[in-house]
Amino acid sequence: MEKSLVLIKPDAIQRGLSGEIIARLEKKGLKITAMKMLQMDKALAHRHYAIHKGKAFFNRLVDFITSGPIIAIVFEGKNAVAVIRLAMGETDPAKASAGTIRGSFGLDIEHNLIHGSDSVENAVKEIDIFFSAEEILDYPKDIDKWIG
């Protein structure tokens, strides 16, 4: 099964949307295999957002993601990356489809509630930044036979 990293960003936590976001992804048939709440420091933010280093918005990204606690989650499921990307909606909430997480709750492009890996390859790298192999659990769910 495919895995993907999701970060519930500080704005979602401050607005009390964490449970709603997690529930939406679970309702898509995805299984949580690791989860933790943390305060990201600048070093971790720089590592996570390294692909954007040098871009005009890089410092704003780092400042925002380190402004409050986040929840890091590993979701597992069939086509997990694509399922999560579709559920999140466009990065800019103004362009996100109604019914997506960002379309329903996002305020602006810099406060868009959630991060999800953009490819299977990046998911592997991103998961490794936030979780050790021992922190990721493998367990059966009865529903897997219905959705797998």
C-alpha cells in the first residue's frame, strides 16, 4: 500500500479543524499508521521546504509553519498520494473546488491548512524527515478487504 505524509498546519490547529481534516481523510479509506503533534523549529522547516529555498515565499513558509504546533501524520492506502491531493484541493483556497479541505476551510494561499506529499517519491523523503521506521505501525483493519 502507498504511504503519504500529511501535515496539519498551525492555522488548522488554531481554528479547531484538525479532527475534521483527519476524519475526511479517514473517510476516504486511508489508514493512519503514524501521528504526532510537534512544534517545528526552523531547522526542520528548512529541511522540509528545501525544494522552495531561494523562492520569494520561502521565508514566509518557514515563519508560518514554525508559528505554532502542527500534526504530522502518515496515511496509508490505495493511491494515498492522489487521494489526499484530491481531498486537499488546490494550494490556493480561492481556486480549490467546493467540498475539498482547502475549498471548504482555507483562507488564503499562505494559510491553507494542510500539506500533503506531491508524489510517492517525495512521500518517502518527507515521511523520513518526521518519523523513524519504528514509529510507523503496520496493522490490519477489517475494512481493508472492502477497499483494498
